[in-house]
Amino acid sequence: MFEVLVYMFENYIDTQFRPDDNTLSRELSAAGFDEEDINGAFHWFNQLESSAKKPELFTHAQHANTRIFTEPELKKISGESIGFILFLVNADILNSAQRELVIELAMSLPQPEISVEEMRWIVLMTTWGASKTGPDKTKEYLFIEDVLLNKEKPTLH
């Protein structure tokens, strides 16, 4: 399913036009994707779009908070992915509500483990989704895009 998400994101991110679900489903089937993965990707994107409308995604935290990861989260999300999320929170790229959305979306994917590359895509899709419905988050989105496409580790200054 993750490959379907990346395909949809890469092909429709910069376009104002997104085909209806039936047309898009036929296109994805023609590209060789499984119907179950296509339906799962639609559900995942719908979850992202509805969550991106929440106002708390656009507020800055007034204080730092601690996140305790559950056993299932630690089992599924790689240590490097967790480190990446925490880096983004510490760099004030993600607030705590966005962090929770990223974790929720990662946990809803069917694969048994989320690699750091997959986590980068999830964060990229999440920040893009938030930028489309909330205040201008272009700076954060561009930072995440650079981190995704640049394989060197980012540094805080």
C-alpha cells in the first residue's frame, strides 16, 4: 500500500486536478497496483485530509512535552524513525499534534515496520496536507522535502 501512497503523492502533489476515486482507481490498477492496496491508500489519504483540518495542527506548543511510545509503536516504528520525528519536534518543524498525526498515520499502514525513508514520506505527506488546509506551512514542507530527497542527515544550527 505504501507504494500506492507515494505514487499518488508524486503524481498529484503539484497539480490542482485530482481525478475522482473511480478514475484514479482505474489508473492505479493499470499501473499494476492491487485493489486492496488502492482502497487502503484512499482510506489513508482520507484520514490525512480529515485530520489536516484540525486547528490544533497549526498551533505552536507553549511548552515542551514528553511522548512515551507504546510497545506496539516501538515494535513497528524503527528507532531511526522515532529519532527523525523527535528531531523535527525539537527543530519546531512539527508540533505535538502533528507528531501524533504522523505516528497515527504510520501505525495505520499495513507493513510490520516503518523505516526512516517511509517515515520521511509520511511526514512529507502530512506537512503537505496541512499546508493545503491551514496556514502557510511552505517553509516546513520545503525543509521536509529537502530532508527526504537529500540522503545526508540534517543538522540543527
